[in-house]
Amino acid sequence: MLREAVRFIGGTAALIGGGWVLRAVQGAPEALGASPVEIDAVARRSPHYRDGVFVNMEPASEASLTRQEQFLLARDVIGGGSAQHPATPVPLVTPDPSVTAADLAATWYGHSSALIEVDGYRILADPVWSDRCSPSRAVGPQRLHPVPAALEDLPAVDAVIISHDHYDHLDVDTIKQLALTQRAKFYVPLGIGAHLRAWHIPKDRIVELDWNESAHLGELELVCTPARHFSGRFLTRNVTLWSSWAIIGPWHRAFFGGDTGYTKSFADIGADYGPFDLTLMPIGAYHPGWPDIHMNPEDAVRAHRDVSDAGLLMPIHWATFRLAPHPWSEPVERLLTAAEGDGVRVVTPKPGLRVDPATAAMDPWWRA
């Protein structure tokens, strides 16, 4: 008998019914990455890896939806209504790759993909340039706007950081192309290196870290900091680690939230590695059914306050892929309301616009 269920993969409510998934991933086995056996050899060295899976420091509650609610949620996410899409094309800005790396700046390319500049270093975070965040090029959440620049038009980057292995944060085609067009190393949480090795990324270009482990790149320190989330490609969950990242230069500091629920670990991160001058916090794909693994906008403001004193908050993880049934622009509107109430400075750039925190201005471009 065929069974239909909803699995929450990368924050996406994906309807799985019998052979549906097999058809969806047919022809794309490479995207699935390494097997749990290949990952285990590295993962087992972590105290956060127990009985073959990684665990959150602060356990997340299980999804609280009934079977019928799960089915309706999956239907709403897959089908969607007009409110879940931008009413007009998203305005894009073409970045200038010739600009010298700044003391502090950031360019948002959509969803969680961003180029972060700290003290003359460029760090590319969670690059996803494919049209779909899925193991399939034919099925799965599709972009709501183009990427503002081609991968080959990026300036030379000093590091690529990955938060976790969900398809909307780790994309095989993007990673393989970056390996050809850039010379930077890939800094990843434990276990994700096995995916990269399966995609023929040279071992000497992969640095795997556990929570609160760090790597140095000249004067820059990259710290793999905790997050409250989960991992998985296809049906295997939590065999690789998930993380946020602290980017620490000699004069400035940036925090990349990646994909996470609110956690008490943010206060520890702020105390140990902050305060941060710039934070990139996820604000979208929230739902009452998964309250602890994706922050809502109010959580993002709270997390920013935990890690930053007077720094700038740039929202990520919204506008690009439809991963939850809330209206398309609701996350950023709620963020502005929460930030104003807490006195937090926010910048909302069009995709591709390079932000200098010293001169950043709020632009409600989505309302146009």
C-alpha cells in the first residue's frame, strides 16, 4: 500500500507519496551526496553525535500537526496562492565585482546566499545558484527571482562557509562550479565534507569543524557556532552537523545565522565571540508546526540582541524560495515592526545590492 506523509526537509513541507519522490530524484543521485557510512568516520569524533545522529544542545519539539493538517500544509506549500508570490518581478541590482573588499559590507544574493566582507576578506555564505532547491532539476521549490549575478562574475572569495546540508543551503551544482571558478577552501560543519568529497572536491580544500571549533585564514577567524536545527538530504536525517558562523576579523565581526530556531546558545555566542557589528539572521519559512527549527521575525530580532550591541541586522532566508505557507512579504514586514519596537537597526537591500553598514538605509522595495 502506498503511504502519503509529510516530511519537513530543509524547512520545506514536501509531499511524499509512494513513488513520487523516486520519480522526483530520478536522474539526480549525485545531489544526495555521501551515505551515512561515509559520513560516520568524521562525525563520530563529536560529543554532539550520539547513536549515529547529531543532536541539538537545546532539543527541538516534534512537529505538532495532525495527519490531515500535514497534508493541507504540504498542499498549500506546493500549490501556493497569490499572496505567497511577489506581485511584481523582484528588483535586482547587478553587483560590481571590481570593488575592493571593505572593512565591513555584505551583498545578499537571495535566500541565505550572501557575500560578507570583513576587514578586507570576502566570505561566501550558503551559495545556492540553482533554479530549484531540490535533488531534482524538475521538481521542488523554484526561485521567485533570478540570481543577481552569475557565479563566474563573483570576485575572488577567501572562504566559502556552509551552515548545513539542506538543499536550499548546499547545492551540488553551485559547489562544483565554485570549485572550478574559485580557489577558496570550503569551511563546513562535521560530516558535510563527505558530501563534498563525493562531488570530487579535493580534500585539501575542505575544512570540517565541530561547534565552537575555529579555523584561521590569515588574520581572519572562522568559528563554527551552534544552531538549533536539523540536517538531511532525502530521507536520512541528522547524520551531518548544522551550524551558524562567527566571522572575526582584527577589527570587525559578522555573524551568519544560516538556518536555525531561536536558541539560548545565541547569548553564549554573543558573550564568547561578539559583539557583532553585522548579523545576517534568517526570518522566513516559519510555521507553528515547527516552532523550534526556524526563527520567526521576532525571534530574529531577539537573536540579534543576544549577539550584538549596536550592530546592523540584515534579514536572510526569505523572498527567494517558497518553503512555508505564510505570505511572501510577511517576514520582512513583521521584522520591521519587531525591530522598531526593540530599537534594532535593520537594512533590507534588494538582491545584489552591496550594503555598507555605515551608510545603510532601509528600503521597502517589496511594497512597490
